[in-house]
Amino acid sequence: TDGDSLPDGGEVKMGYSPLAPKLQMHQHDLDGDGLNDWLEVWFGSSMNETDSDGDGYEDFDEVMHGYSPADAAPELAYERKMVVDKTNQRLFFYVDEVKVLNLAASTGNPWTETPSGTFNIERKLASKRYRGVDYDLENVPWNMEFKRMYYIHGTYWHNDFGIQTHSHGCVNLSIKDAALIYPYVGIGFEVEIIGETPAN
């Protein structure tokens, strides 16, 4: 189909997209709905349609909320959770044990570490002010509290996500990434913090 001289079936078998030359299925999103082609296959939705089951909700929204994009039934179908990996400075969003999002993050510095363990979102605030001895940050967006005084939130004062630690214990995301996950995370949502804080 993509004119690269390789049979479509062979490409799919090897994890490559038959619709885009030299791209693997997880690197291509034919319908542009936010679910790459590999995820569309996993969740049974159509690579060609943004609303596979015709229920008025886009496939990506349904998956992120835990519903099947291939079934219009209004029952939850999948377990969801976020995993923050301190070692690699990443935040993963899992649906049905599948990594749907892989986002760059900045966790707590070695002297103010992000706590490890399994937590649940306790509170959400669209905007919050953070104040401490050496900082005063107003209008911080998309705040999700997973432990008393510890939040996952958007960050406007640095751009070191995925590169180094940078906080007093919170999990920093870009404003764009925090805004992306905020609508899909409710009270009680599971957050698992793993790994070791890098020395540098």
C-alpha cells in the first residue's frame, strides 16, 4: 500500500506500518486521533476513523478514560494508572497494562526527593500557588495531588523535563503534557512512583 516494495502482511508481522514507508506502527497515526496505529490494533479500533464505534467520542478519549473505542457500550473496559520513573525521569500513562503515553518529567532533587510507592490522586486544582523558603510560584497549572503536599503539575519556570531532577518533591511536566493528562485523571486514580533519584 505504501509503495515501498514490501508486502503489507510482512510489514505488519514485523511491526512496520503498511501505510507509511520505513515507519513502525507505533510511529504512525493514520487518522491523527492520538492513538498510533499499533495502539489502534491493540484496542480493536480503526486506523482510518477517529470514532470507530460511532458513539460520538473519539477513540483516544475513550481509551484514556478506560472505555473501549471499538464498543459503544458505556461500561468501563480497562484499568488505568500512571507510573513515574525517577531513574529515567519519565511519566507513563498505562491503559490495559499498555503504555499509551510516555512523557518527559522532572522529579524531586536528591535532597528533596519525590516519594516512592503507590498512591492515589487526592485532589485536583486547575491553578495553584506554590510557596517556600526559596520560591514563590503563582498560577501553576494542572495540579494533581497524589500525596499530601506532593503534586504532578505543569511547569513554566524550566524546560529540563526528562533531563534532570528539578523540584522539591513534585513531579514537573510541561504545561502541554500536564494539560493533556489532567482531564483523564480523577480522584482515586492510581499513581506508582518507582526507581531511584539520579545523583546528578
